[in-house]
Amino acid sequence: MIEKLFPLDKNYILRQAQFVLEEELLEQMIYELKRSYTYLYNPLQLMDQTYARILDSFEFPTDRIRMIYRQLCGIYRYKHGDNQLELLFDGKSHFEKFKEDWENSFINYVKELGNHEQYVKTMLRMTVLYDTESRAEWAENNCKAFINQYFDLKIVKRQGELKLKVG
């Protein structure tokens, strides 16, 4: 399952919903990344070697983007940390509601992040333009730092626990 990012992370239903949607949303993340690249760097959709490689790449190591996905999961749980279940009158279970809310929020997150060149470049380096492990590791660290800065969070490690602080 997903590792804890902060000590008071007790919303287990939401964590389970995020875990169930992981593979589907990783694909969505790559789709939005390609769309963001097109919007930022090739709005006329002129076919060159790099653009063709980005559009045609579907096979790459996913462990690094999985870490970015899980970071966004933790940020969402932190920002929506109220674990008090609300009364639902539409017949949905809390699990279904959390899945729907998380999917909508995640897509909005990656669309917003896709407006920033630093995010797009580092994500491309980890995925469809993957060439070496060292570059992918560097890109992952840069992407994590950018996301933390974007959401105005600081991760402080004390006594083996990771704590998120809103700056």
C-alpha cells in the first residue's frame, strides 16, 4: 500500500481509493503530460523527431512517476485531512465518493502543474524521454521539489518521521 507521509494520516478509505486508481491515473498523468508538452512547446503540432518520440512512447520505467503520483496522493490527503465521514444521500459509498473526488482533483493537479515548464521537462525526462537512471533520478528529485514548492509545503524529517508543513 501507500506509505505514510505524515503522522496523522488516518484517512484509510481515501488511501484505498487512491491505491485502486493508481494505474489508471498514471496513464492519465502521461496523457496530460503529452498534452502539456504540446501546449507549451509545440502548439502548432509540427511533427519533428522529439515530438514524434513523445507521442509514440508508451514503454518506460514507471517507478519514478509512481513516486510523483504517491506524493500528490499524500498532498491531497494532507490538504483534505478531515477524516470525519459526511452523510451521503446519493446512494454512493464513501469509497466511491472518495474515488470520484480524488480523480477530479488529481486531473486538476496535473493540468495545473502542466502549465509549468519545469514540471513538464522533469516529467518528460523521467518518462517518455528516459535515457539514463541518473538523469531520471535527478529529474525525480527536481520534480518533487517543484511540487512541494508549488503546493507551498515543506517536508521536514525528524526522528524518522516525515512531517508536512504548510509554509
